[in-house]
Amino acid sequence: MIYFVALPFTRVDDGGLALGEAVECPNAASAVRRADALARRAPYDLNVGSVAFSRPGRTR
């Protein structure tokens, strides 16, 4: 099984970056679209960027 994830980044008070809440997506294209939407979400200073990635998972 492969997991597809969109992960936003937010700016913290000291100017650094922090991870936002990861969003699991059904496929790679959906993860890319979600990451794009998360990076553009208003208010625009809420998220400063995002990534889409996949990772293998274990089945039990």
C-alpha cells in the first residue's frame, strides 16, 4: 500500500517554519492539487508553502 500526503508549512513567530497538519489523499494527483491549494489558502500568511509526497505503508 502507498500513502499519498499533502503537508503544509506555516511561519512561526521567530520567523522559522513549522509543519502544518498532514492530509492523506487517495492518489498522487490529488496530493499535488491539495498541496497547491494548501499553499494558497487564505489568509495567505497562514501557510507559506507545502509539499506532496508518497510513502510506502505496511499492510497487516
